[in-house]
Amino acid sequence: MTTIGYPELRRLLDQGTQLVEVLPVEEYAEMHLPGAVNIPLKTLDAATTTDLDRGCPVVVYCWDGL
């Protein structure tokens, strides 16, 4: 796991990196980063990630309340 700040995230997204939030659907609906897709951690597997582009990097995030 690597922690990155917003400037690095912005650079990665500008280069085509995909953004995945792994919090439950309810929390994603309440608030998420623009452009993020939701794949709850408890459902994260090969079947739920089929829509991701295998040729592009992925940043996975969640809000931990800190």
C-alpha cells in the first residue's frame, strides 16, 4: 500500500488512472471523489472488477475517518 496526496492523485488521474472507492454503497452515495467508481471491499473480486480497464493503473481508496 502506498499513500499519496492530492497533487499526486491529480497527476495520476490526468494520466488515465482509474479511481475506485471500496466503502459500502451507502457511504459512496453520501460522498465520494469525482470520477470514482464504487466497488465495496466485501465484494471486490474478479467479477466485480470486469469493467476496469486492465491496461490502466488503479487507485483504490476509502475514508478512514482520520
